[in-house]
Amino acid sequence: MPPTRTSATGSPRLTASVVAGELGRLTTRDRLLLDLLDQHRTFTTDQLVDLAFGSVGRARNRLNTLHDRDVLDRFRHYQRPGSQAWRWTLGPVGAALLAAGRGETLPRPAAVRDATARLAMSPTLAHLITVNGFFVALTAHARMHPGARLVRWWNEARCREACGNLVRPDGHGVWSDNGAAVPFWVEVDLGSEVLGRVAGKLAGYAALPPRRAYPVLFWLPTAAREANLHAHLRRSGVPDGVTVATATAAADHAATSGGPAGPVWRIVGHPDPVRLADLPAPGGDGGASWDG
């Protein structure tokens, strides 16, 4: 990972005047990027293209400009052959802008860069990028298909607040397609856990209140892993009241079928794959807010 550079502010602290000056230079899209990174921590360049730009050239130009102004920071690990895509995070000025908007004390640039370094070395980084990639794929699909929209996207921390100690989903969303709104929990699996432990998470979902009994989606790395999970669940059973659907992120499967929005979901106990919008919605809030 290349070392982060010295802050362009030239100071161990950011002043209110520096933040105020930068505020007047932000576009609506810049503000969107800050909000997304505040909630979801990091995205690759390609993910940001799909989220906010649609053009690699425009994305690189703007991201590099924001990087030069310390609004954003970035890192990547050594990779051979080739090079790893940049992972983008909040920079010192970006973090200060968000803090100012919340009426909080402006963070020290060194503290922001320390947080970026910890993220870069986190053993859960690949999992985080995969989780974010799932929701980015839905957002990209919606941009190309009128009538489709990712209505809600919660990170793991927000899910934990909603579920208490019962279960820890990797994410939660509400997908709408021409009026059909389907809320869901998502569990991203990278193949590092034994299937018994993966299936064991369903007990926590079964303990959620009925209005939160959303379908549980397992986003798996390979078709073989998916087949093995289905075989395990046929033997062990699925808890009453829990709908489980699986799909694989393998490039030769999901990407050619419309990504996670397409007919790639196999409901446990049903033979035919369905679209995300065709999954059974719970009889509770049907995608309304938790407190609605």
C-alpha cells in the first residue's frame, strides 16, 4: 500500500475557514460521494463510476481533483501483474465537511489518515468491498432500467441497531421494480466459513418480529458453494417463517443475468430461479420504514 501523502492543508488541524472555502466548491455529486463514503466507508473506482458517474474518464478526473484537495483519500495494495484498483475513502477535508454539517468538532487530519490506514489493513476489507459491490450493482441496474430503484441501503452498523443482538446482517435494502417493493437482508459469503455456521445464522432471523421477517439473501462466491448450501439446508431445514434465497456472484452467472436484480435467485425449496423483485415480500410493512 503506497504511503498516504502529507495533507495539502499543511497543518495538523483544519480550520473552519478552510472547510468553509471548500464547501463552496462542492457539487451535488461531490456531496453524494461524501455521504456514501460516510455510510459505507470505501468504494473502488469502478464502483464509484456505477454509483455516480457513468463514465470512467469523468470519474477519474473528478476523483483525482477531490483527492488533490484532500476531500477524498485513496489506497491500494501491491498486485502483480497489473495494479489493484484504487479504494477511495474520506480525506481530511471531506471528513471535516461532514463533521461541520453535524455540528461536531473538526477531526485532526492525522486521525482521518490513521483510520484510512487501519481500513486498508483490515482483514474484513475484501468482505466490505463485496457487500458494497452488491448494492452498487443494484444501483447501476436501476440507472439503466426506468421503474427500478434501490429505495433503501443500510450498512452493517445500521442493521445491527435495528436487529439488536438477534442477528448481524451484512446489509439491508428495499428493491422496487415497477411498483413491487421487496425488502431484504443480505449475507455476503466469501467461502471462508463452514456451511453449518452460515446456515446457523438463520436462527437469528427467525427470532425477528414478523414485520422484519424479510427474505434472507445469501450472495455466494461460486455455483458449487451455492449447491452445497442448498444441500445442507435440505438436510438441516430452514426455520419456520424465514424465506431464504441464494445467488452466486460468479462472473459467468450473475453478471450475464442482470446481476443481483435479475432472475438469479434460487429460493430454498423451489426449483426455478426468480428476479429479486419477485421474491415474496413479508406481510408486515412491505418496505416501509422501520418506524412506519
